[in-house]
Amino acid sequence: MDDFQYKNGQLHCEQVNLDELANRFGTPLYVYSRRTFEDHYDRIAQAFAALEPVICYSIKSCGNVHLCKLLAERGAGMDVVSGGELHRARLAKAEMGKVVYAGVGKTDAEIRQAIEAGIGYFNIESEAEFKNIASIAKAMNARARAALRVNPDVDPKTHVKTTTGKKETKFGVDIERARRFFETFGKDSNLELCAIHLHIGSPVLTVDPYVQAIEKALGLIKDLKQSGHAVSVLDIGGGFGANYQSDQSPVAADYAAKIVPLLLPFKQAGGQIILEPGRTIAANAGMLLTRVQYVKMGGSKKFIIVDTGMHHLIRPAMYDAFHFLWPTNVAPNHEPTQRKAEMDLPGLEKADVVGPICESSDYLAKDRMLPPMARGDLLAVYTAGAYGMVMASNYNAMPRPAEVLVSGAKATLIRRRETYDDLVGPELNVGA
Ligand SMILES: *Cc1c(COP(=O)(O)O)cnc(C)c1O
């Protein structure tokens, strides 16, 4: 599943002892396993190999340039949602023709930047956006390609804040509108509309919503062909699950088992498939290490107060997300054999794990059964690789954590810890 495992009561990332890592680099610390990160990508590439897809890694899930570079070196494209992410893709030396660019609010400057870079596809979210990109391309005397983002109106059965493929969403257009869209814009000479894009939500923990969405998209492509619009590319988006709890998510091969046969005829007829996985690659490849500061009782409730929180990992506060967490250093009978909310081991104590931020939503876990913990103990927050560091903020003027990449017995700093000067730098010497 991943390369974070206990050896003699000590949690390791690959061959590196996490207590030693925390002593060396300090806490809070994001730690990534190179082997897990690359392995998750390889599994997708293998599972979908029959379709020869372009796999565009979703930078917004976990965008450290050094991590993006690992995938670019394996031939991955990149899925970006801003000019800043396009900048990261360039620094990672991703092939620009394999970059797809989604997002409802692309600015003129971002559009120009993407046309100049020569990206593969703009994923178009509205009529107004298509017109704007086409007119910018015309003014630049350039040609670009577009994929229309379609809402297949399926329910991915995930959190309301990460549901994107229903009819009432700000993303894309519904199927009826898609037909009219091609009638109106299908023959533009500067912005070639030749692809359909889907992204239904995240995480999608069953395969059926993909099957439903792809069937609808293939139906639309067939109709469009009959009315003279050739669609040669289908981008099925991302949203594949991760194991926040043991065996919670289908594996890449499970998704592929149902999706590949559905798309094979399209591929055999000369079509190109694009995938945009993020979470399923990064989530279980990363962990957030934090040090216990205080243990405090509030009435009959126990609070474990740590040196990180919603400012570094906002998922519990924002999505009510579950993250397994466990001390890095435990007695043999406290090594977790699986990761789940209700751990059935002797001598556990119920506690809330909370951060230092002045907000009551600043928590990492509530009513969690954990081994007894004391000031100075190190706690590992699992499955924090995706939507972790990328969503971290400086709220309460807290510097963001450092990031370390482990490969075998070697640990490399891939982002240094922020300093107080980093916090105030942009405010100083601004001429005021
Ligand atoms: C966020 C996003 C993805 C990646 O989603 P994951 O759940 O991380 O796989 C892919 N495509 C688009 C358009 C996105 O916005």
C-alpha cells in the first residue's frame, strides 16, 4: 500500500526512522516516500496501458517542483489550474504539449502565458471563456486547442465541497448545452474545439460514477460526430480514491477493469485518452509529522495539543476529513495492523488532537482512541500527501512546514522551513 511501516515499534518511511528525521529537520514536517509516489503513478500507467493515455498529474494535489519532476521524468503530463501551477510544470520540465489547463476563472494574463507556453489543451468551462481565449489567440496570431468541460450530471457520492460533476455546479456545461456549444464554437480557427473533458469530483470511491459519466460522454461524442464535429480526445479527469483508512479505495486496476473496456473502441478508432490523477498518487505518499506540545483536560475530555493544525492540514476542518494518526514510537502491542477510526488495541485512550490556532475548528482528530501520549512525543498524520502542504497557510503568522523526500535510506530537503522574514518579506520595502 505504501512505504510508511513500523519496525520494532518505530515508524519508518522506506528505510528512514521518522524520529531521527524529525530531530534532523524539526517539526512540523511533511515527509514523502519517493517509492510510494512513483509506484502509485506506475500502477495507473500499467492499469490503463491498453489505452496509451496521456497521464496528466494534477499539480494542485501536491505541487512541490521536485515531486512533479519525478513524474515528468516518467513521461507524465501535468494538469494545471492556474498560471502559478503552469510555472511549476515548466520548472519540473514537463512537456508543454502534455499540459492541460482547467479552472473557471482563467485571467487574460494566464491565458497568454499558456498560449505562449504551447500547452496541450485549455479545458473550457463556459461560453464566455471560450470567446475570450479565442480572441486572445487571434490577437496573438496563434492557434490553441480546447476541450469542453461537460457535467455528466452524475453523483460521485463524495463530500459536497468536492462534488463537481452535477448539473448545478460552477464547473463546465451540461450535455444539452454542450451540443449547442459545438454548434456555436466548433469551427473557430484560432481555438480548435476537438476534445471533451470530465472531472466529476474527488475522492470517488466507487467505479460506477466514472462508468456513467464516460457512457454519457461517449454518447455525446457520437451525436457530435453525426452533426459534423469530430472529437478526437476524451479527458476523463481525476478523482480516484486514496486509502485514508485501510482498503477504503479501489486500486488503479479496479478502476481500469471497468473503464478500459468502455474506452477501447474510442481509442481503436484513433481517439486519445487523458487522465488527471492527483490524490491517488500523492495522498498515501506523504505524511505530516508533528510534536506533542501539551496534554490537557477540558472537563472530562482529553486534548492532545500539537505543533501543527488546520493551517498546515485543513482537510479535517474543511471537509470533515478523516486522517489516521498514530505515535511514531510505540510499544510492540501498539503497532497498528490497520488504519481505521476504531482501533481495537489494549490500553488506548480517547482524545481530540488539536492545533495551536485560535479557532475551534482547528483539529486533526476528534474522539480518537490513541496510545497514551506525553509532551515531546511525535505523532504521524497519515495520508497527508494530497491537499496537505498545497493548502497550507500562514494564518496566525505561522511559517509553513519544511518538506522532505525520502528515497531508500536517504532523506533530502525539498522545501526549506519558512522563516519569520519569509512571512513579512513582501510587506517590507514596498515604498509605503
Ligand atoms: C482537482 C482536479 C483533478 C485532480 O483530482 P484528484 O482527486 O486529486 O485526482 C483533476 N482534474 C481537475 C480538473 C481538477 O480540478
